[in-house]
Amino acid sequence: MTRFAEICAAAGGTTMLHDLAPDVVTIGFGSRTDGIWQRLRQRGWGFVGKGEWRNEPVIGVSFTGDRRANCTADDLAHELLEIVREMEIAETRLW
């Protein structure tokens, strides 16, 4: 879980909320949070939740009870980075 948080923080533009629960990582990507959450759900990450923290959208991930938490965290972090990269590329293109 710590590794997941570190990878997400390295993505830039994120807000990490570490102290909400011991096995939950909550992150925000500002105005991109909803779009990132929707893309995660479309790609099969059904256990990733969405909520609000201080009137800002956040994504919450619980690793409780997952025996594969490290593998899951690595896979999800990779997916998040890929989505952020795709969105950044799309934002810079002139269509």
C-alpha cells in the first residue's frame, strides 16, 4: 500500500490522504479525478471507489483482505499512470 501511494504521488498533480484508514489509500487528481475514476471502472477496476474530501473529488482504494495486495497495488498504479499519461497526451493534441 505504501508503494502504491508513492507511485501515485510520483504521477504529479495528486493529493494523497494517508490517515483516513490503515488499509485505504485516497488520492485526488483535481479536475481529472472523475475522468480517471471512470476510465478505471471501464477497465475493470470495480473495487475502486469515488467520493469527496473537503468538496474535492477523490478516488479511494481499499487493500483490506486482498492476499494479492502488492500485486494489485502494482497493477493499479501502472493503470493509473497509463490513464494519466493518456489524458495528458489528449490535452496537448490539437484536433
